[in-house]
Amino acid sequence: DCPGEEGTGGRKRNLSLLRNKLYLGQRRRTAPVVESTATAGDHGNLRRSQSDRTEYSQKLQEKMAPQAVSSTPSTPPQEDEEEVSRRMMARRVKIIAELVQTEKDYIGDLDLCIKEVIQPLRNKQIARFDVDGLFSNIELVHQLSAKLLSLLEEATTDVEPPMQIIGEVFLQIKGPLEDTYKIYCYHHDDAHTMLEYYEKDEELKQHLRDCVQSLK
């Protein structure tokens, strides 16, 4: 009970209170750190989860690819090669036949154009109508197309499909094709402009209508 002992007890109580305050303060400072660490850990787990799903998807695709290939029935190599060769030859024959028929149809259209449009317009001798300027060298195109058709028929008629050499035909006529269509294409834009002008003139437009009606 002496003043010295009372002072000592007070200092002990103050020290105890100070320790409690330090402990609580330490908890307050560390709590956000722990919480943020846990949050970061959750995001880390999420990233790993997405990565796992991506990796799994890739592996699944790799596993399915061989199954898709293996699902097709296997055939003996020799039979497979024969079937492929047969189908390729059948396709080649069909393409050549379509090529020949297309050239025939094209020549038929050129025949109609020359007989029912170009020649009648020339015979009318219309002063303001430039027939050659409008149709360029289309008659030379017709002659060249007839030559091409003749060569194609010569290369395919009474010739076994494996012996039909179509490429040689185009190599043979390559030069004339280039020379003729170079002129036709060069004048195409001018002919289109000329036609638009003629369609604005009612008299000239009527001549064109008569030709179209004749074609029909």
C-alpha cells in the first residue's frame, strides 16, 4: 500500500492496456491484407479454371479429329485408286462436253446478232448510226469462235476420253484469240457509251426495238 507499490501496479495495468491496444491495432492493419490476399487467390483460381477449360477444349478437339477420320469406311487401296480415277475421268468428259456445247450456243447467239441486228441496221444506212462502232469486230469474233468449235469437235469426236487433248487446241489458237478479243474489249466501253446515246434518240431507239423484236 505504499506509494511505490501503488505506482508499480498502475504501471502494470497501463502496460497491459497498451498491449491490448497494440494487438487490436495489429489486427486492424492485417485484416485488409488477408482479405485482399484471399481475393487475389480467388482470381487466381478463376484464371486457372479458364485455362483448364481452354486446354480441355483443345485436347477434346484433338481426340475427336482422329475419330472423324476413322469413322469413314476403309477401302482397299487399289479399289480406291480405281474409283478416284473413274470419277475424275467422268468429270473430265462432262466438262469437255459442256465446253463444246457452250461454244455452240455462243456461236448461235452471234449468228442471230449478225443476221437479225447488224445486217438489217447496215441495210437501213442510217446516217447517225455507227454500226461498226457499236458492234466493233464482232464478225471476226464469230469467225474465230467457229474455228475454235471446229478444233474442239475434231479433238473429241470419235476419240476415246483419255486421248482427248483439249489443251493443245487452246495453245494452237491462243494467238488469234488474244489478237481478236483485244480489239473487241478495247472498244467495249465506247460501244456502251454509244448505245446509251442512241437510246436517248427516239428514232434510233425505234430501230433498235425493231431488231430486238426480230430476235424475239
